[in-house]
Amino acid sequence: MNFRKGRAVMLAAAAAGVAVLAGCSGLNVTVDDRLTTLDYTYAVITHASQGDAFWDRVKSGAERAGSDYGVTVTYSSDPDPAKQAQLIDNAVAQQVDGIVVSMANPDGLQASLAQAEAAGIPFVTINSGMEQSAEFGAITHIGQSETLAGLSVGQRLADDGWRKVLCVIHEAGNVGHEARCAAVREKLAAVGGTVDNVQVDANDDAQVKATLKARLQADPAVDGVLTLGAQYGLDAVGAIEESGSTAQAATFDLTEDVVQAVIDGQLLFAVDQQPYLQGYLGVTTLYLKDINGNDVGGGQPVYSGPAYVTVDNAAEILTYAQNGTR
């Protein structure tokens, strides 16, 4: 019997004992009282870089779920797949009760997740790695299909008349980012448009803006800049203004400033995959698995997006963005 299963049996026996004691003594012990004594610990391990507002929302959602359920949630991250794998190994060694993990580079994490599965530790994938999630043994995946999101965005851009587009990738090797740009390219190609991928440094906004400004100045025919992270959408707005380009900008993901930029007409739209929800549902999925064996999604991915923030609904969403939940 492994640690997890052994502890589950002991906890079940303890819960039964509490119920008997309550019946004999007249103690007012509720189901919630029993569940909050289970002392679960869940590790949330992502590929986030330092200071990324998107992942701050994932973390906040996961921690709120931990608070709501009375369980311990730890959060760690590293954009280097090898170091992220080490974080998973550490969580396995600490015998956590479950893992929530983003897989921007699935191959780099596969061996570590196999060790988690062998140890009887369930895991949920969020945000990235949907295509490999079930294959690797995850309970489910919570996020958006990057391909479906890219196709949706590509169709919207085509309908809005974009024909020569820069797709800005800020995480080298991120399979989700590559999938988004490829799907946008497919839709633009159908109307005679083109999409060029532009690799930038996620940790240097000045470099992002300078790179985009140079590309826009070098090719005035570029009529659109699509970024894959909120802060880079604002960099694109700055690059367009400084270069004198007439291009439009749109972005994946939200911050308060991005929503305001949509309201002000600086960004055509923002694509919301609801990172707070990804963190919250990741922990929720593990918790429900523990307390009653539920499989959220029935083994199928649970989509958290894409949703569009446009000038029509941005004012309503701004309040949530200001609160850090969108």
C-alpha cells in the first residue's frame, strides 16, 4: 500500500470514528467539520517567469481555492523545463496529495510526472499541454485549446481585414504559443494573408517594444500585431505609436491596463482564457477527487476560454481585472 492510499484509508476510518463519536455524544460535527481535518497539501507548479501578471492570477486562484476548502496550497514556478521538472520531483518526494502543473514543454516533464503517477499522486494539467495531458496520466486538463483559440482569433482577424500580421512569441519552445500562431496563420492564409512569428525576450519589455518598432518601420505593409501575453500587447501599442505605423494590435490575456487599452481603442480585443479560473479549478479538481472520487470533466478537458474582451464588454470586465480575478 502506497503512502497516499494508506493515508486515505486511515482518514476514512478517522472520519467514520468522528461520525460514531458525534452520534454517541451528541456533538454537533458537520460534514464540513470532518472535511477540514483532512489536511491535504497540493503543489501548484507552473512554467511562469518572475513578474508575469498572468501567472499571478493563476496563483491567486489556486490559493483562494485552498482557503475556501481549508487545504494547503504551495506555489512554485520556473520557465526552464529541467528546473520545473525538479520542482515536480521535490513535490513527489514531499508526498503531496496532488499536483497542478502547466506543461509548456511536455516532453521535459514527462519523466517527473510518471514518477508522480507511480507514487499514487494525482495531477491536473492547466494552461498548456492539453494534447499530452491524458497520455501522461492527468485527471483532466483545464485551459483552452490553443489550436481552437488560434483558429478563432485568426478568423476574427481575417474578418477585420488583417492581412500581414506579426505573431509575437515571448516563450521560446512553448508548444501552446506555436500552436496559436500556426492556427492564426491557417485562417489568414485562406484569405491571402501572411503571419510571421517574432521571438522576443519575455523578461525585457524594452526589447519587445524595440523589436516590434524595428519590424514595423522596416515593413509599413504590416497591418496587425498579435501578442500572446497581456503586457506584450501594451508593448505592441507603444511600438505602433512610436513607429508611426497604422497597424492595429490585439492580444491574448488580460490585465487592468489591457482592458483599459481596449476601452480606449488602442487594442482591438483581448482573448481571455481566465487564468484565475485555471488555478482555482486545478485545486478544486484535486480536492473533489480526494473527498468523493469525482473526476471533473469526466476525463475530458475543461475549457476556460477563449472569451473575447472588446469595446462592447470591457467596461464590465474592468472591475474584475482591477480586483485581480480576470
